[in-house]
Amino acid sequence: MWVQVFLLCISCFTLSTLSQTQDRASLHRSNDRAGHCQYTFTVASPEESSCSGNNMKPEVDGVLSRLTLLEALVSRLIAGEDGGAGTAVGATEEGLQEAFTQVTGERNQLQQDKEQLNRQIQGLQRRLEELSAEAESLRHKPCQQTHRPASDPAYDIGNGAYQEMKAEVTEVPASHLFPEGNFTGCGELQSVGDPVMHKKADSITGKYGVWLQDPEPLGDLYTNKTAWRINAVGKDVRQLFAYEDMDQFSQGFPMKVLVLPEPVESTGATMYRGSLYYQRRRSRTLIRYDLASEKLASRSDLPHAGFHGQYPYSWGGYTDIDLAVDEQGLWAIYSNNKAKGAIVISQLDPESLEVKRSWETNIRKNTVANAFMVCGRLYTVASYTAPNTTINYVFDTATGEGRAVAVPFKNKYRYNSMVDYNHAQRKLHAWDNFHMVTYDIRLGRANQGRS
């Protein structure tokens, strides 16, 4: 198309040039001497009245020469356009074919890679399932314990190595565990069940705290179904939340909020016979708060007891004084300078809070995560963060003897800051990293063959 435009422009140029030198032109057609047909233009000169010679004017010769050159150029251009277009089309088709072949090859390679990755993922999933099954099997397989004699120097209170005590395994006949079916009397702790979650705190103040039910309530105002809760995070902890029953507790609907007369220190509080027992903040003072009258009923200092971080449990939290209740009454679990950090157990008068009798154990308080009393025996928990730990030590106040044990215990949420025993329900109450849980326990008769 552009060639035609070019030719038109050339014609216009030629005519324009001729029109500048004449007003009119004529065309003659005749044969030359060789018999070839010739066309002759006749143009009158605007300047000359007559020719000075027989030769043609130089301008006309120049125009003819240029026309000849232009015709040759146009011929070459026409030939080049056709040939170039064909070549370009061929090259384009060849390039597209090559690109298509390359893309197809890459797509096939990606498909193969995808299938290979899928096979690898399936293999990893099968391996993960096998490892999970193996871990579950190992979890339920009892650990082999190392027997250590009572004369082992690790049990010497003067030797720091006793902090690394290992479990002493004692075979207990089944008849001692269940003499008449399900044993319901007082005895030694044989097992602790899996934790059952009842409530999860919804704010940072509930990371750790105290939650309880009174095993021996007094009066009609509160019953053994009433649940009690104290969020222990804060500098001035005074609020005691009362819930009508466990359903209301789980839903978070307190029926009443009591304001305590003195601030609470840490998670060592307990509930017994219609009173809340707790340690006053930054002191060794014990307080009995009567729930019915909502008044301070009695107070007393625990002689020489460490407080506010002197002898806490291993998790800290100013847990120097831990109050506990079991079938034999009210207890204080603590330490003092005389015991050099070893746990001291004191039985308290529930009315006056005076110490009735004390026992010194041979296990340091800051090496265990928590402790509780069952049937006059102290039990300690080895770790507050390990998901599968043990109750690692027992001290019997009836004999004044302590020894290592290995009763499996689970910290499901990995930050257990409070463990208390409720002898009416035969359950442990615990506060594990915002979660309020209970554990069923099983007791059995003590091995009569053990010294």
C-alpha cells in the first residue's frame, strides 16, 4: 500500500515540475526507426521563443533521468516488500512454534515436580503419624526407676545432692490397693488422673491464682458445691469471687464478690469449715476470714517463717507459705532459717491459727514446684512446666519419715502455680496457666512390709 502512495507522490512531483515551465503540454505516440513505440511530450517554453539548437532542454533531460531512476527504485521496493513479508511471516511462525514447544516442556516439568512433592508430603505425613504413635506408646510405658538405699548421701540434708533425688520404686500388691473393691479409706497416693479443665481466665490477672471448694462447709449460706476464686496477679489482691456451683463457675457468673480486709499474698490460700485461710501480703501473718459474717475472724504470725520471696517454690510467685487442708485438718507448708530452706510442715489450730506441731523434712522447698497434704502426708510436685512430670517425694507426719516416689503428674498447660487437695471430693484442684483444672486421685493402703 505504501508503494502505491509513493508512486502517486512521484507523479504529482513530476507534474508539478513541468507545470512550472509550461501552461500546456501535448503527448505524441509514434514508432522509432527500429520500429519501437515511443511517447513524446511536447512542451512550449515559457522563456524562449525559439530553440537555439537541435538538442533537448537540460531540465527535461534531468526529469526523464530522475523518472528512470525512480521506476527502478520502485521495482526493487515492490520485489523487496513481497519477499520481506514472506520471510517475516515465516520467521514469526517458526518463532511461535519454538516458544510453544518450550512452554509445553516447562509445563510438563512443573507437573512432574508437583507430583514428586506430593509424594514427599504423603511420605512425611505417614512418618509423622508413626512418630506420634511411637511417642504415645512411650508416654504410657512406665519408666524404669533407679533404686537408691536410704543410706544414700543424697538424702542427707547437709548435702546439696539430695536435690537430685530419684524415685524409689516399691512394689505394692494389688490387695493393698483394693482390699475390698474400691478403697475409700485414708492411705498413700497411688495415682493421679488426667487434668479436667473447668474454666479458663480471660485476662492477664488470671495467669495464676486460687480456686477452691470447701470440703466441710458450715451453715446454709454456702455449700460444698460453692466454688471460690481469687485472681492472684496484682499488688493489692482483695477480691474473692463466689459461684453458686460449678456450672456458674464454668460460665463465669459469680453470685457474689467479697472484698477481703487484708491483701492476699500469692496462691497459698485454702478453704475450710466456712473460712478462707490466707497469708497477708508482705508478711508471715496468717488470716482466717469468716465467709458468713464477711469479717476477719482471727490472725496470727507463723513463727520464723520466710515470706515474700525468701523460700518460695521453684516457680516463684512469693509462694513462701502454702496453706493446705486434708482429712486431719489445717496445715502450713513453708521454711525458715533454721531449716535452711528445707520444707517445714506445721499443723495449725483452725480457730486460733496457733501451731500445734511441726515437722522438718529433707527436701528443699525451692527445688519443687508445689506441694499438698493428703491423709497427714506431704506430697511434692517435681516440675510446674514439664507436661509429664511426677510427684517425687512423700513425707509421713505419722512416722516422721520421707522418701522419694514417682507418681506421674501432668501439667497440661505448662505453668502450674497452685495445687490443693479436697478430701470430700478426693480431687486435686490446680491452676495451670490461666486454666482451672481438677485431677482425680486414687489412694491405697501403705505397704506394711516397708520400714
